[in-house]
Amino acid sequence: MSQGHPIVPAPTPRGSEPAGPNPAEPRLVPPGQRSAVPPPAATGTWVAGPERRGGLTPISLFLTLLVAYVAIEVQLVLILVLMALVLATAI
């Protein structure tokens, strides 16, 4: 008669691999056999096409440069105003 103990599978010895491939772990594929398009994720959230594009686009580059230019100009104006105040009150 069973005493209520659960049946637990035997642990895998260290250094040995399970019998089948584990789909949760990535496989190593030689560079010549890789496809140009990565496979979809297991969760189904992978999106193909232009929606998945990342990196620096021309618009984001322009906006970044514009913000940097404005920040430098504001910094220059603030420095000139502070220097004018110091020189005006020093006399």
C-alpha cells in the first residue's frame, strides 16, 4: 500500500544530456546553414517585415542632432548671460 509519497523521476546525472532536444534551449547552427530570416519565437510574438526594424533611422538621427544642437545653443546663451552678469556687477 502506498503511503502518499509522490513519484519523483530520477535526476539526470551530471554531464549527461536528456534523450531529446529541449525546444526551450537554442541550437547552435553552423554559419553556412543559417537562414536570412530568424525563426518565429515560441510565444508567437515575433513580427516579420518593416515593423521589426530597429536602429537609427534618418528621422531619429535628424531629431537627435536637432536636440543636441538646441542643447548646445541654450548652454552657450546661458554661459554668455552668466558672464554678462558677472562682468556687469564687478565694476
